[in-house]
Amino acid sequence: MERALLELVAERDLSALSVSDVTRRARVHRTTFYEHYTDVHDVAAFACTQMFDELVDATPVFHLAGETDPERGHEELTAVFAHIGEHADLYRALLGPEGSARVIDHLLRRINVAVHVNRVGTTAPTHADDPDEVPHDPAAALLSGALMGVITDWLRRGCEGTPEELSTAVAQHFAGAVGHPA
């Protein structure tokens, strides 16, 4: 059903989709749909958060080596922006003005955990083993909010430029601020 929804969102706005549209495309009965989801926004939120979690899980942890490296995080940010760009219609529908507070909250929390882990350091090579929750970290919250702001602004503007260009524009600011917590 997630795949059916992703196909449909590529064709028209999420707000124009119904449960019938999704079940028809997925070739399942409405009963099956309601066994798993409450509405179209619920299946969209699941599809989006699952995709984003898979992306974050595969993202390398920034291993802090002392001084700030302006290149640290550039590839990782490029991969995040490329992922967002590949699924721009879905993310735009869920993060835009008619979007899903559930998705926004989930993505912001997931980014916050990853940023916190980057700040405090870990021996893990990727974010796959990040904890579900982290201690209060205002700097991580600031950076997470900034990254979500960049993502939503980029989506709102039709994903102007390439993921590489966007990453270049923000990576140095992001990497410079990720350093060890005070």
C-alpha cells in the first residue's frame, strides 16, 4: 500500500487522494487497508518515515577528529538532500502547509538523535544503532531545526539546484556547529 501511495502522490496531491484510490492501486480490499492504517495520511506518514529512517540508518556517523573539518558531513548531507529530492512530491505533501505533523515530528526527532550522536561521538560506523531518545541537547535541537528548515524551504522552492549545490551551501555551517558539546 505504501508503494501504491507513493505512485499516486507522484500523479496528484496527497489531499486529493482517498482510501479507495490507494486500495484500488494496491489491489487490496478496504478492510485490509483499515487493518493497517487509519487514513491516507497514516499510510503516507508510514511510507515517508520508513524511507527516511532507512536513509538515516545508512548514513555514516561524523567521526570527530578534533578540529572542525569543513568537508565533514558534506557527503552525508548530499545523500540526505538527494533522497529528499528523489521523493520530493511525497515530502512536499507531508512537510508542506497541508502536511502531517506526525511526519514532521518524526523526522525532526530522528535528525535530532543523529545530530546528537554526531556531537557526542560513538564507535558505530552508521546511525543504524542510534537510540530512540537522547538527553536534552539544545545545540542538536538547533541544528536539527535548521536542517528541517533547509529541507522544507528547498521543497517549497521546487528543489532549486542540485543536492550537491545545496549541501555545499550548508555543509560548512553544519559541520562547524556539530563539534563536541560544551
